Amino acid sequence: MTTRGAGAGPACLAIPRATAWERAYRRRTMLDILVLALTAGFFAGSIAYVHACDRL
């Protein structure tokens, strides 16, 4: 039987911590998605505005 130190659990339960590069990559990806959504919203709003002005 093997003894372990205090607080040592099975290695399979360890949650790996994200590295600084991984956190920066996730942040950048989220920013890219946000900018794309804002751009699409701007164009959709522009088209709706043109159609509304055309009806006048």
C-alpha cells in the first residue's frame, strides 16, 4: 500500500490551470467574436435604416 502526503489526491482529479497564452488566446477569440457581432449588427441596422428612409 502506498502512502501519500496530506492533501494528495488522485492525479486524474487534478484540474490543469490555463497558461497565460491560453487565457490571452481565449480573450482574443472572444473579442473577435464581439467585433464580428457588432459589425453584423451595424450593417443590419444600416440596411433597416435605408429601408425605413426609402418608405418616406
